[in-house]
Amino acid sequence: MQDADAIPALEAVLNDLSLHPIVRHEAAEALGAIGLESNIDLLKNSLALDPAQEVRETCELALSRIEELKNTSPSKSSPFLSVDPAAPASCSSVQELREVLLNECNSMYERYAALFALRNLGGEEAISAIIESLGANSALLRHEVAYVLGQLQNKKASDALSQILRDASEHPMVRHEAAEALGSIADDQCITLLEEFAKDPEPIVAQSCEVALSMLDFERSGKSFEYLFMQVPQLQQVS
């Protein structure tokens, strides 16, 4: 929504260490999406002090986005109608973008920019590069890759996403996005897996599967599309 009126509430969430890191991550990402320079100090504070790596990385990403907005005109809106945490890289070569995305020495912003450029290019080669990046060291990046694969809705990603959902040692943030992505792909194998993991002992994963299945039910019934957060109130804090 990019509404500046939300900043005080988002700041309170970001600074509340009693909340799950996923929630604080979303608050930091929202502050970056709003894009105001007044958000810089509070993001820098969390970058320095937050105990969760995924939150610190999100703050770093949000700061880079705000800095880019200071120096360039806003990029064109995403063809997927999302407010992306980074502007897509201008390079049009899939191989070059793949190298940037997979290089652990590059900044998080550079890797996100390559990811969104590959998403926008589409095609089998680009999707293969995105799937390959599910092996990244950063849980934050892996979760965004899973999110992007959900946007693309390509069945080629089903096996890799299924492996993530099945992996109890994976970060809940990544498994959450894998579940939602599988719900977007929505073939019979994906649905069976979501039904199985709707009983997962990790609440974030179980609730994500439940929401994905509810979304499918709504789409099939012909009703208006919505996330049904009224049915799963715990997920109001997780996107």
C-alpha cells in the first residue's frame, strides 16, 4: 500500500523483539517499500541491533532501495503487480543475471535485482536459474526465490519447492513461501502435499498450507479472490 501513515505502527513492530523474525522482516520490507528518507535511521538501528540475520538483511535491502529511490526516478510497476524490494536489474542476459544471483559475494540488493529481472524475462532458462538459487546461503533470499516461483506458477519448480516444504530443518520463512508457491502452481501433487503439511508442527508452515488450500477453494468456487485471513488470524502478520 506504501502508505506513510503506517510508519509508526511498522516501527513499533520492527522494534518489538518479542515478535517472530518473519513479522519484523515484513515490517522492515514495508518501510523500504514506502521509501521515505525518514525511515533510514530506524532501519539502520535495526540493521545494527536486531538479533535475527533475516531481519538485518531485510533492513540492508530496504536501505538500498531507499537510496536508489533518492538517485533515480521510480521504476515502472512490476508486471506481476507487486511492490518489489528491489528494482529489476537492467541487464537482459539470462546468463549474466544468473551469475549475479548465484554469487554469494554480491550484495543482497544486487541479487534481488537479478532475481526480479529473471522473473520478468521468464522462459525456461530464466526459471532454471531462479530454481538453482534456492541453494543460496541466505534464508531471506531463498524465501524471496520461493515467492517469485509462486508468481511464475511454473510446474517446473514443483519438485524443488516440495523439497523445501518437506525439509523440517529449513527456515519457516522459506517453507512458508514454498507452501504458498505450491498453492499457486496447484497441480494434484502440490495439493496433496499441502494437505499433508497443513498438520505440520511448525504453526507458520501449517497455517500457510491452510491458507493456500483455502485460496484454491475460493478460486474454484468462483468467489472473489482473497487470503481468508479472517479464518486464519495468526497469518495476518505474515505475507
